[in-house]
Amino acid sequence: MSVESSWAAQSGVVVLPSGAAVRGRRIADEASPADFALLLAPGPAPDWPHRRIRWPDFWVPVDRADALDALSEALRRAHAGERVEVACRGGQGRTGTALAALAVLDGMPAERVVEWVRAHYRPRAVETPWQRRWLRRLV
């Protein structure tokens, strides 16, 4: 099994519309190494390259421009074949919203993205109305 196919087979990995794979997880969980992590909450930093976004629990990113830049970097890296992950405290609301945002930036219509991320990642991903509204206004 290749590195790419073994990464895509891991728990929490979703495949975006373009075919790029991104892993969602809880920030405190043990995880196999990634090439880049987008961290959405305080907590332990992984031993691999990472970037942190200020994103309060149950809300949306504090700095929209920084969040879009970080999400774009994660998407670019995933398109380049890097093992990219997104993590928050619970691995559900913020992580699900970030995965949904990556799907929107990857070409999925915003009106379909919440249903998609709930079907492919976690049923309760994107927890709040303002997270859904943020996704609709993303691009």
C-alpha cells in the first residue's frame, strides 16, 4: 500500500472534491505523523510543521483573512500530495467547519458542504448556525 493510499485509509481522513485527502482529529489524540497540521485550538503542538488559527470553541475564526490564508495553505499542501491534518479540541465543530471550508475552497458549492462533511467526516460536524453562515459567506 502506498503512503498516499495508507493516509487516505486512516480514520478521520476525508477526500475533497479534487481528490486531495485531509485528516480531521482531536488535537490531544495520538496521531501518526503528518506533513502539516492546521491547529484550531490551544493544545499540544505536533512534532511536524503546523500553523495555529485563533478560533474560539463553537464560533468562527477571530481573523477571517488569517483563517483563509491558513486554509489556502493547507489546501495547497494537500493538492501537492502532502499529508495534511486539521485539529481542534473535540475534533468536531471547528475541525468539521474547517474541513467543510476546504471543500468549498476546493470547488464544492457552499450550500452542499455541511451535508457533505457530516456524511464523510462526522455526523455532528459544523455545530452552530454561525459556523454554517460563515461557510456560506466563505467565497
